[in-house]
Amino acid sequence: MGCAKLRGLVRYLTLVLTLAGAALGGVSCGGKSLTPTTQDAGAPAAPASSQDAGGHDAGRAPKEHRASRAQCRTERAAVTPASDGCPVNALHCAQDSDCSAGSNGRCFDVGLCPSDCSYDDCSQDSDCAHRTPCFCRPSATDKNYCFTLSNCSVDADCGDGGYCSPSLITSSCICENESCAEGYFCHTARDGCLDDSDCQAGQSCAFDRSAQQFSCHSCLVRP
């Protein structure tokens, strides 16, 4: 067969196969459609909705979370308690210099006789128990303290991609549910909220120790 006839035969067979493929486009075989798709088996599936059961955007990070460990650097200011004439002993004080049993001792007038000493619990996370963060003083006269009810100190404690967020930290109110905890806790897939803004007015997004998840709780003004 000559080359010209061979090329013509190839073109003819190609046309036949193309038409046959188009005809099979809507045919099913064994319950499976033979219609070509734009996504093959190796392509990633479409992402799930970013709205979880709690109604908040599960794809976003909480506004407040602890990405790294704390190193408290603010010096503690001196305190001058009112002179109340109370006796000074191992537990009570009349001035800061009487408080030498711990770190950065300060003598606070608690309004009743006698005044009491206050000491820093920590200056960094390693001074506290495992997965317990050191909360640095919010004002110069406050103490640094370990949040012992916490279940995490940094995001890494909550697993890959997890977040360790505060619950009722420096909040102006307390949770009416007694199981709500003050400290730092891991977010869970069951959470009903990520931030206070996910809750109604007068509520806080707080960690419930009974349910072991963050959820919205009514807030009572601190006494």
C-alpha cells in the first residue's frame, strides 16, 4: 500500500474512533457513568463547609491564643500599705521588706488587720507545672501567677493546628455556670464558639470543664 493511501486510512480510523467516543459519552456501565469528568481520582475533593455545628467559622483562628511561651519582664512595683498597727509575724507584714519568703514579696493592705504578703508564682512557664502557663502581671502591683486549672500553655499543646486560648482571663465578669474555668484551654471540634463575638450580648465564650469544650455562657459582674 502506498504512503498516501496509508495516511488516508489512518485519518479515517481516527475519525471513527472519535465519533464512537462521543456516542459513548452518556452511556452507563454497571451503574457508573462513562461521561468524562473534569476531576480525576487523584484530584483533591472539594473542601467541606467552613461552618461547623456551633455556627462559627471553624476555619479561622481565635482572636486570642497563645502561640509562644511567656517570659514576664515587668518589674513589680513597691506597695505602701496603710499603717494599721497590726503585729508583724511569719504570715503578716507592715511593709514590703517583711515579705521575704518568696519572690518579689509585697505587703498588701487587705482592709482588715493584719496585712498579707503576696509573692510571684512564676516569671516564665517553666516555673509552673506541665501545660500550665505563667500569666504575667497585668499591672505593676499585681503578681505573676500560674493558671493551674489550664490544660495547655501554648498552641502546640493542642496538637497540629490547634489553639490554646484564654477563658475568662482578665474578664470583667464571671460565668454563672460553676463549671466554667479561668485559665488557658485547647479548642475542640465540639466548641460552640471561638471568641466572645460569637456569643450573644451579655455572654462570654468560656471553657466548660464539665463538657470539656468552649461554649457561650451568661456573664455575671465580678463582685
